[in-house]
Amino acid sequence: MAFLTAPVRVRVPASSANLGPGFDSLGLALTLYDDVTARVTDGGVRVTVRGEGAEDLPTDGSHLIVATMNSAFDRIGGRPAGIELFCDNHIPHARGLGSSSAAVVAGILLARALVEEGAALLDDFAVMRLAAEIEGHPDNVAPTLLGGFTIAWTTRPARGHGGTRAVRLEALEGLRPVIFVPSQLGFTAAARAALPPTVPHADAAFNAARTALLVHGLTQDPRLLFDATEDRLHQDYRAPAMPETAKLLATLREEGIAAVVSGSGPTVLALVADDEHLLAEAENLCPEGWWSRSLDVASEGARILSVEHAEGDPVAAGLPG
């Protein structure tokens, strides 16, 4: 394979999965981004992290983006001698905002972009399938890749087209997601371990109706969002491990605000549409020790960005000098 010599930069959005009833299927891309720049080197791995995770993330080949890049290189046909990576992170880690999906998507797109004719060797469908395979579920990788409001599902292999699929829908204009982020960390594996192996048929039927209603509410009628964000499949089971999250969720919903646990938590997401009073009320309910931010739905998913003067100026390329 032939590799590019110039650095490549990718911007990946945060995401919120489940959105209440749409467990492992619905996702929303958010206007909070990580920017990652990579280039091929003559040998070794060098990782620099600024922002979220700067004190904690590994700086060798075990870094999730580097490991994902190598998986993608393997799918394409071969690894380069070395990789240099610079991460400018703004997505909170282990908070239910899709930071690991953003890293996985960034790694795959960077690897593809660093290979000449990489897009022909690893098409968009293959990117989605590999991202979901590495992440373990598609609900965050779909909005991270596609932007907007997404529905993801998995099909049986047939004629070479099995695996993860997703569609992107246009969310309501003026929809304002508000995130409430605690200092407490949350971990997807532990949150999944809290779920029972089976649920009552009535609860499954309840969520099926709410999920269908939520699709209509998010795309057509914001008046439905409060009822549509009710859930019986996962949030109550996870509540004992995240009491402050459960308390804030109850407080917001008591005020008529369509609030849900973001992903596996502990972040809470409120969906507010065209209502400045309700938006202000939601932000005022942020507990002490948490922070909140009003965002927009990210209309675009992950994108490769141009890097000017990349070969001659590593700082301009987003890499350390």
C-alpha cells in the first residue's frame, strides 16, 4: 500500500444514544467535538493529548485511536511503519456522550484517509460495520458518522451486506439538546451489567410505542417529546448505581422537561424545542458540582478536514512541533 506523507485531520462530534426508549438503536449527534490529527512516520507511535483525558490516556499503541487505526489498516491491507497522533479533546470521557465512539470513528477515518485510494478499499458501509464491531453496539457510532438523528440496526449476513446499518433523519429545526454533566464517571460495561436478561412483555410493548412516537416527535412534532422519552427498559435498572443522575432526571421531568439518561450515563440529556423559557428553566436546574451546556444537533457527522501547510509546519497541522 501507498501512504500519504502529509498529516490528515478529522473532526468527530459527541453523541447521545438511546434518547430514552430507543435502547441501542437511536442516537443524536451533538455540537461538541474532538479534533484529531495523524500522520504516518518512519517508525514507532507518538501520541499527544490536549484537553479531556490529557492526564489519563495512554500515549502508546494502546491508545484507542491508534489501536483502531491499526485495525482499519489491517482491513485495508497493511500497517505503516509508525503513527504520530495529536488529539484535541472536548468530549467528556466516560460520561455517556460517545467519547469512545468518537475515538473509534476518528481512528477508522484517519486510517482510510492516510492510504492512497483508501475510500475505495474501505467504503462507507465497511466503515460503519467496523466501527460498530469495535465499539460493540451501533447507537453512538451511527450519529458520530452520519450526524443528525439516527436509527441503527443490525442485519443478518446476506449477499455480503450483513452487519450494522443506519439511516439519518432530519431533527426538528430549533431543537436544543441540553447536557448536564457530573464529575462522576460512568462505564458502559457496568451499566450493561445492571440490566436484567429479560423484561416483561408489557414493558417491551411500552417502549416499542414510545420509540415509534419519539421518531415522530424528534422530526415532526415537539409536543410529543415528553411522552415519547419515557422508558422502562434500562433507566430504572441503572438508577441505583447513579442516584444523582436519577434524582436530576426526576426533577427535570417533574417540571415537564423531556429529559433522559444520555447513553449509559451518568450525563442527563434534556430535549427542548423552540422554548426559551423552558430552556432557561432546564439550565437553572443544574445541580451543584455538575455543569450544563445548551448545544445544537450536529447536522454533519465526522469529517476529514484539510490541513494547510501540513508538511512544512507541524503546528499548523495540529501536531506538536
